[in-house]
Amino acid sequence: MKFFATLMAVGFLSACSQQGDGSGHRDPNEDVNRRTHAFNVAVDRNLYAPASNAYGKGLSRNTRRGIGRAASNFALPGRVVNNLLQLDLEGAARNSFRFLINSTLGFGGLGDPAGNDFGLEEETTDFGETLYKWGFGEGRYVELPFVGPSTERHTVGRVVDLFTNPLGYALDAPENLLSPTSQVLAKVGSRYEYAATIDALLYESEDSYAQARNLYLQQRRYELGVDVSVEETDEIDALFEELYGE
Amino acid sequence: MVNSSSISRRGFTTGLLATTSVVALAPTGAMALTAQQASSLVAEVVAEITSIINSGQSESRMLNRFERVFKRYANTTVIAFRCLGADARRASNSQKRAFVQAFEGYIARKYGRRFREFIGGRIDVQNVRQVKSWFEVNARTQLQGSAPFSVDFLVKEGGGRNLFFDMLIEGISLTRVEREEIGAMLDSRGGDLDRLISDLRSAG
């Protein structure tokens, strides 16, 4: 399995060019992606949205938040590995302390004393970001079944991150099921929490495929700290010049 | 005589701007916007928004007030033109005016409705920094029972007025979202700008 993942990673990465992070999108497989999108929308409509609705109505907000925090906590050791791979020692230290404090004083991550009392906010990162820091381009846009919008680089990151979390190796059955279970529940909880935004995107926008691609790429580039592109800067300056130039 | 000299000066300036983009970054004299002014402008905007979302008024009343805030503090011409993109080039002047006007109402309704989710919350200005040729003023929401998020206002002087020309929520730009949306709406109407304008008047 690990060998397979490595092979996939190498294959995908050689496809990721060094350019790419900026504005706009590179989506040569739009036809295939649009079909996947239609599938994902059907899954959302028939399964995901109703399930998240039941979950949201069945559990109190505090319980849902606690499960969401526990899921983030389980993910922290994997984030530390990525912090280290990016040579971000401060991030690694903060996430490590956060994990230690919330796993103990925070009852397995259900609470967040690290954030509330120690000012240790979560520093989210993933292997996709590690690849970005290492200089790999974002590659082509791709919509993955069940998962949703991604890029080639982010997809490699997602696959590799299945193996970067030391907890996955440290825990035995059935405790090793806690993390993936909480991740799934956290996702379902987010679907409920942001229902208005997600419904507007999937069911009210004129072209939900294009808008999902647009939102994802913006959000991901923001997360990675990609600078405003030269094209967009020029476009803004040119418009101001045209409207107000002397 | 006066006219021809101003035209040649315009040509000269444009040429300069095209060759050295550094000039575009330089302050344009007495009207140049300062970080302090940009930050106060956004402080006024977020104070207005906070007051609206906590006013307890009816939705239609709140939407009206949002539209007024948007018209007063946002450079709706720049936002509307950027959302129309290349299609703005082939529009007549009256179409452009009608589009900007319809767009203002559409944005106020669409986003004003979403601001209702923030009832009981607060938005505070955090910091300001120069980015390219504009100022980015960062604000953070304090919402009841939900994680704070970041709202950036991009402020730039235009025609002697300091206004924000984009708003980004956690890095998602209103202009980029609406450019996609308006583009798709125009496509599905076979590129008919007049139909788009009349539909925008009731959309959002």
C-alpha cells in the first residue's frame, strides 16, 4: 500500500509543473471533472446533506464542536511531521505542545485549553503545503469523487498524508479507528455548520462546477500564502488608470 | 489648446505607466491615500455593518441599509467592471451605467442576506498593510459560537475618493466570485447584456 502510494505520488508529481500558483486555473480535463462534479452533487443531495442534517439536529452544538476539536487534535501529529518537513520548527513546537495539552487537560482533544488558556492556536498544514514549500507547482485542477475540488499537488498531499500521521502507527485496534471516525464525523459536522454557504454554492450558483473550482483555488492559495498574481495586479491598475487616469 | 495639451499629457502619462509599473506604485500627490485613512475608512464600514446586523430591523430594512453602505464606501464601478471582465469593453455607456446600478442592488441583497448569520457578532479592524498599489485592511469577526474569520478590505484612491474595491473572506474575493457568477450568467443568456442587467435587478 505504501509502495503504491509512493508510485502514485511520483507519477503525479512529475506532472506538476514548476509554474502554476497564481490566478486562474489550469483545467485541461474539464469534461471528466464536470462528470465527477455531477456525481459529487448527487452524493451530496442524496446522502451527505441529509446525513449531516440528521447529525446536526441529533447532536447539540457543543457535542459537535467537541468532536470537531477531537478530530483536529488527532490530526496534529501529522501536522507536526509536515511542519518539520517544511523546517518550520516554531510551528512544530506549537502544534506539539498543543497536542500534549489538549490530549491531557483537554480530555483527548474534546476541549481546547491550549487555544483558550495558552494561546496555542492550531497551525494547520499538510503534505500538499510541504510540496508547495519544496517548490512543486500546483499542477492541473482535478475534482475527486467524494472528496471534491483539488489540484494534482494537493491530491498527492492527501494520499501521502494518509501515512504521515504517527498516531496511525502508534495505536492498535480498535483505538486506531478513533481518528478516522472522528475525521468523518467532523466533515459531516462542517457540512451542517456551513450548510447555507455550501447549499448556495452547489444549488444556487449559475455554474456550480466553475464556482466550486474558483472557490477552492482561492481558498487553497490563500491558505498557502500565494501572493496576488501579476495579471490581477496589472488588471486592477489598468482599470483604475482607465477610469481615473489623468 | 488647453484640450490638446491635456490629451498629450494623458498619452505621456499612460506611456510612462505602461513602461515602468513602479510609477503606478508612487503616491499621486496630495490625494494619495495613507494607511491611516484606509484603516479609518474600513473602521467606519465595519461599524456600519455591525450596527446593521445588531439593529433588530426587518430584513428588507437591513438590505436597504446594506445597499447604502455599499454604495457609499465601495468603488462599485470598479467592482462591477471587474466582474463584467472583457465583456465590459463591448458595452455601450448606457449599458455600463445600467449594469453598475443593477449590480449594486444584486450584491447588497445577496451578501446582505448572508450578513444576517452574524447577528449578535462584531467585526474589528486589526491591521493595515500596503500591497501592490493599494492598502489591505484586515478585520476579524467575533461571532457568537463560531470561529472568528478574517475579512480583508482592499482600499485604493480613485477619482479623488478613497473606497474599497474588493472584500475577501478568508482569502475568497467577492470580485473573483462574482466575476465567475456574472460570466456564467452572461453565458447562459447567450451573451445578452441587456437581459443580464434586467435579470440582475431581481436576483440575489
